[in-house]
Amino acid sequence: GYEVAAEVDLPCPPGSCEQVDAGIQQMLDAGVDTVFTTINIVSFTSVVSGGAELDFKPQYLMTSVGNAEADVLAQRMEGAGDAFGGALIVTSAPREWTVPGAEEPTFGAECNDRYAEETGQPRAEWGITEDSSWGAVTTICALADHTQQALDAVGDDLTEERFVEAMEVLTDVSVNNVGETGSYAPDKHWAADFVNVLVYDLDCSCWVADDEGEAIPIE
């Protein structure tokens, strides 16, 4: 229902974006007050900082592109001053540690225990927002589990078509997402059933749960 005032394409090699001043000026001229970005957060820091230098401080909206919800990446925005404060991100990534007293999810605990046992690596700690290791291990564990379930269903006659069909009927799977529940369908090729909204907090240079971290069903 909103009219897009401007669409800006920037070349963004790893780490930063180019032609930032021209892009910011284009948005200023169009009267932009809200920016929705699909640039990964590491490169996007240069846009936010460049905008701040030109007194361009819109409401920023983001998604999980490039694991933007990871605090270890979000902390790169510290150099942008207060320009990124109040930015919102819609993500299916779990943020239970933003709710005081939350316990480590069972599925994630099992994944990390097994990973540490099989690899001999130190077990990733639960609830450390500056380190994304726990979530990374659990996510890969979940995807491997779903893949194995589909392969078992297909059996020896494995084709791409049969594998896709087997994936599309998987329901009630464990995921490293909000609510820890997931499902697939012919028109749903992502596992998460819920998302939540996080807000960038200047005090910690991190994402914190908005609206008490309540899960929003994907419909």
C-alpha cells in the first residue's frame, strides 16, 4: 500500500558500497524517510555512515539477508553513530536469549553436543549474542536432518524431482527458528513457521526483541 519513492542500486563489493553519496542524494531528493535494504549488513554500514554525514537518518528496515540478525555483524554499525538506532529487522532467527531466563532449546543443545563430540571442537555456548556459533551449528544440523528425512523417504530411486516432492511433504520438523517448529509444502520451500521483529539498540549495538519477542505466524 506504500508508494516507493526511489529505487537505488549500488555496487557493493565485500565490505562496503560504492557511489554512496550519489545514492543518498537520490533518496534525499525523493524525500525518502524509510529505507528497506537487501544489501548485506557488512556492506550496508558504509551507506548508513555516508547518510549520517549528509544528515540522512531515515527509518531502516532489514531482513535476514547475509545473517544480518547476528550481533557480531550488527556491531559494525557502531561507527554510524546514532543513525542506525531504532532500525527494525524481520527474521526467523531465534532470539530466545533476549527473553530473561530462557532455557537452551533441546534440539539446539543436542545438535551442539553432537557437533562437539564428532569434531572435537569446543561446544558453542548458548546465549552469547556476540558469537553466532551456536546458531550456525544448529541451523546446519537442522538442514542436514531435513535432507536425511527426504532421502530416506525417496529410497534408492533418487531423482531431483522425487527429492523435491519428498521435501515438500515434511511437516513438524525441528528448526533453528522462532518457535523451533518448521514445515514444508509445494508453495513453502522455507522451513520456518514464524518470524519476529527485532530492533537495533544503540546502548548495546545489538538487536533486541521488539514487542517482547512474540512470534508472528507466517501466513
